Amino acid sequence: MSADVNATAIVKRIQRTKKYAHLCESVIRRASDQAVARYRTEKEAEKAARRRLHQVYGAYLEEDWVGEVGRALDAVDKDDLAEPRAFCLPLLDLHASTRERVDNLDTLFPRIFSETGTPSHVVDLACGLNPLTVSWMGLPESCRYTAVDLHEGLALVLNRFFERFGLTGEAVCGDVLEWDDFTADVVFLLKVLPCLARQEKDADLATVARIPSRDVVLSYPSKSLSGRDVGMVEHYGNRAREIADCCGRDLIEIEGASELVFVLRKGA
């Protein structure tokens, strides 16, 4: 690293781009700091930081699904308010992560909460569009639901959703690798851990290890984005068991879902 390389200047330039303007600052700073440590010039470091952000988040940020949800909320009418599930279903299809979940919504969350018990507080980390499934969760009004995502624009849209439909929920912009508010009794990490592991070696394990909550719900894709079976069930199933063993948690598989779903229960 050269003394002339300014990581803060790199962060600010990346934040001014349309693509990364809504990305959580800590995510951009981490990519910039890693690049600055490896490259001698600011130009090289910035190029590397942008390349890293694109590798990890490019597919997540390129499509305008956040805008689609916002425009749908602009057009909400009384029929939508009366049938929130009907309103949310086509929006869940906008993103690959929730698209795979749609066919199992009627049974997925009841199965999860039959294992965890009814929570008083749920934290949904790197939530994406999953908060739009809250109507299927059957949570009591007293349950606090906190949605966390690295996309600031998504957090704003989700808060509009909660308010418009009179749902008990809050959304905040936050970085999973730095999130430290774990007052929840149930934490969702749905299709998140593979992305974390691509950022830093064993970041998936480290993230679960620092969560004190009794139950952590993990999910993994069962097929590739193109719908092919490429051994994900075996690979991610083995990784979930490894994480549970390392963290001293019991592993409970939620069967019958279209994605791999596990509850990691903290031992007594």
C-alpha cells in the first residue's frame, strides 16, 4: 500500500456512482480497504474495489426490482390493502431468492415457527424481498420484526410497505458482517451465507458464531439460477452441519421446502 492511496476518496467516488449510491457505506469501505492493502496506486485500488463489489453484489443491484416494488406501492388501492398476499405474490417473483420460496409460503413459516416457537422479535438479515412474506408468517402483533439490508433504497421501500399495510415491522440499512443488535430470539439468514463466504473466508461461520439468539434460521438455494441441479443440496447441507457443529448448535432440517432450510438451535 502506498501512502498516496486514499481509501476514503475511493469510497466517496464509488458512492457517487448510480450503481452503488444506495449501497451501505461499510460494504463499500470494506472493499476499498481490502483493495488499498493490495495495490500501490489509487487508480488500481479503485478499479479492484469496483470489481470486487460487482462480483459480490452486481447481480443483486443491476435489476430495478426495488423500483418495481416502489411503483407498486404508489398504486396501492383498497383491494390491495384487503388482500396483502395477492399484492405481494407478483413482487416476490421479481427476485430469484424469493421466487424459489413462493410455492412453499403456506407451509414454510408455520414449519419454522413450530420448531422455534412463536418469537417476540425476529431479525431478518440481508432480507431482500423476504419481508413481503410477513403476511404468511402468522406473527402476533406484539412481535417485533426487523428487516436489515445493505440497500438503503430497499429499506425505505420496505418501511413504506409496513406503514401502508399497517404491519408491525421496521427496515434499516445495515451490513450483515457488522450488524450487532441481536436482541431477537429468532434470526433469519435466508440464502445469505454463500454470499458472505465469497467475501471473506469462513465469514459464514463467523457470522453465525457471533449470534447469541436462541434460534438461527439458515437457508440455501437447492439449484443454480438456471434451475440446474449442480450438487448444492449435498454441498450446502454439509456446510450447514459443519457450522452447527462448530457453533455448538443443534441442527433441525425443515423438510418439504423448495430451498434448503435449517434451524440452528442454541444448546442449553
